[in-house]
Amino acid sequence: MNILIVNGPNLNFLGIREPDIYGKKSYNDLVNFLLSYGTTKMIEIEVYQSNSEGEIIDIIQSNYTRFDALIINPAAFTHYSYAIYDCIKSINIPAVEVHLSNVMDREDFRKISVIEPACLAKFYGKGFNSYIEAIEFIKEGSNIK
């Protein structure tokens, strides 16, 4: 199984940006955590991050044919990027939305996701483990080999 993980704006500042919300671990810690988990579960994982909406779309469009599923943390684009929504709807692999923080316990605007309807599920509020829940959901809950 191959999973493409795409992270949106400001996630490269994990450990710097609002550590009381996002934790003290760095973005590199997240990437290493995900790659290590993939290795233990015999899942090939590639992780990308961009602060640019167009680049996120380009990453997905350029790579989706090589993967069985997409996990996306669209970050702030969650709330208004119909372009990313359209991109996810146009690919023929399962997609899952992920967030590190509990978006339902934060500002009202964070509770709205225009990306969610393009995805099979949404996992949030468990830090790095939100990604693990998404990986396990894809692995167990879909008809992916």
C-alpha cells in the first residue's frame, strides 16, 4: 500500500507556532513519525508540505496515480479552498482529511471545512496520532490492497 500525505500552510512551523495548541515537536518530527510508522506497517508513505494552494494541487495532481490513497491536512485552506476540494474530487483514490488540533473546540471558522465533503473521513484533535487514525482507516476500511 502507498499513501500520499500532503500538509498545508504553516505546518512547517510545528514546534514554533502556538506550541500550546500544536505541541513542541517539529515538522521533521512529524515526518519521521509517519515514515517510521509506515515502515513498521509495511506501507510506503511520501509526505509533502507547502504553504501555497497551487503547489498543493500540483503535488496531488502529479502524484496521485502512484498512490492508493491521500491523507491531507489542508490547514487554513480547509475553510475556503474550493480549488483543493475540486482537486480531491477529480482524483480516483480515497482521501481522508486530518488536523492535529481539535478544530471543533477552537474558533468558529475552524469548524467549517469545505474539504470534508470530498473526503471519506476526518480525523482531528489527537496530534500526530490523527494521522495514524487516518492511515488505519484507509488500511482497514477501504478496499485497498
